[in-house]
Amino acid sequence: MNKERKNNILIIEDEDSIRKFIRINLERNNFTVFEAGSGEEGIEIVRKENVNVVILDIMLPGIDGYEVCKILRKECAQIGIIMLTAKSQDIDKITGLEYGTDDYMAKPFNPIELVLRVKSLVRRMEFHLHDKSGVESDGPFKIDSYARKFYKDGREIELTPTEYSIIKLFMENSGKAFSRDEILNIVWGYDFVGDTKIVDVNIRRLRAKLEDDPSDPQIIDTVWGVGYRWAINKK
């Protein structure tokens, strides 16, 4: 991510009033804002512009937000995605997270909280951009902090910004058990307002990418009553 990119936010929302509402609050906080009224339009903007965070509504004309998220993750894994839902049911949040979103907010939402969520996501992405601590290996896994890349058996594994942050935390603290709250505070930040389910879903996504058998995890252990740990060397 270059200097020109770090403050570029794309809003994909079909309701003009909501887009304007979000845009005003982001611009007040010195973000450059792009707008799209459909998923197809939003995808084209991402392909043409230096966007690093997308605020994405689920309910869109044409392809919905889930499909947009799927396409963006395939084409640009490192982009940050915050999904908006008109419903408060957990199923909407969990489905969005399963598709690869970094965060979610239910409508109606507090604009100040949305801006804080965007800032938190940008900070996480920028932190890893400036981390030049080098390459660390553990078994078949290697993380290159300078290039912000992660490998298994020499093959690059595409990670979202949030997944990368979790993996980096685990690999730097191999064998240490982290509670869900600790992971939330370290990865999402102390100003995150949400529940710990977001941790569980990200762990599930990581297991699908890293484990030979995600149903019998050998790399990311569940520590019952606590949380999770990087357990590649536990045996």
C-alpha cells in the first residue's frame, strides 16, 4: 500500500442517502471517498483505483454484497472490507465473515463508530506495511513481514488483513494460549465494539486455508475455556 492509497475508501451502497451520510463523515476525517451504487460498479472501481478499504452493503441490485466480497477477496486479498447489513441477526454477520470480511456493522449505525472501525482497520494494515522485522519460519510455514506474505511449503497462502494479523500474532508467540478477548484487543484494537464470534470465524477461515484436515486441527489449537494457540510444535 503506498502513501496515496492509505486514505482511499470505497462505499458500495445502493441508497443515495446512506452513501452521502457515510461519505460526509469519512471526508470529515480526511478520507478520500469513492462511491458505487451497485456491486458491479464497485468492483470496477477497485480494479481501476487505489482503494484499500471497502464499506460494502449486503443488499445490492444485481450481485449482492456476499458475491462482491467473494470476487474482491479473489482479486485483491489484501483489501480491507467492512460489511453493512440491514439486519442484526447473527447469521448475516457470520455469513459475511465467512466470505472474508474483516468487520461488520448493522444498520442503523453510529457514524462515529463506523469511522473508528475504518481507522482501526487502516491502522492494522499500515502497521504491517511498516513492519520490517524480516522472515520467520515455523515448520512448513514462513511469514515475510516486510513483503507481508505468508507461505506453506513454499506456496503463498492469500490472507486477508485480519487473518494475516492473527497469524503473525500466533507465530511470534508459538505455544502461547490467547483468549478471544486478547485476540480482539491485539488484532482489532481496544476501541473495537463487537463480540468474540468474529475471532472464531476468522480462526475457522484460517484452519480451512492451513490445516490438512480442518475438522481435526493440528496447527491452530482450541484451548478449551480459554481461546486458541499456535500449536505446530506441541508434539
